[in-house]
Amino acid sequence: MSEIVNALGKLSSAEEFLNFLEVEYDQRVVNVNRLHILKRFNQYMARHSFSGGDDGASKAEYKALLERAYGDFVKSDAVTEKVFKVFQDATGVKKFSVDSLRASMPARSL
């Protein structure tokens, strides 16, 4: 395992990742979106094909991915980006079948 991957594995907070990878950030953005930034960073890492270069090249790749993840939340917000399932499901439109509506209605007495 490379030194950079080992070092990343020891980090936990958004600030630790941002500082370690030397990404400039606004604390106000991180305060509101820390989990979203880390989740998006994880998604970008999962889709990225790393070059397998030395630690300097690897660190640059990780930095670029974290900058991209952070940037997503500078220009947008958590609801728009829909990183977590709760936001993916919260589209504002709920669908119900007619049968489920009938079942929820009280029985009529004639």
C-alpha cells in the first residue's frame, strides 16, 4: 500500500483531508457540507482510474478529486447534489396507487 493511501486511511474529518491534500477551503462551506464533501470525494475515488505513479503523483490525483468534490458544494448545495439517499428520495413528488388510497380510507356505512 502506498504511503499516501496509508496516510489518507488515518484521516477522519473533512478538514484533515483538505489540509493533508493542501486544498484551500472556506470553513463556512465545510461546516455546512462536510459529510457531503467526503461522500462525493469517495464517489469520485471509486470511479477514478489512478495512474499508479509515485506518491507525489498519487497525492496530486487525490487532491484534484477532493478539489472537485469540494467545488461541487461551493457552487451548489446538498439538496441539488443529492449525494445521500435521503436527498435522492426527496423530490417533492409522492406517488400512491389508487388501491393504497382506498385501503387507507374509512369504510362507508350505508
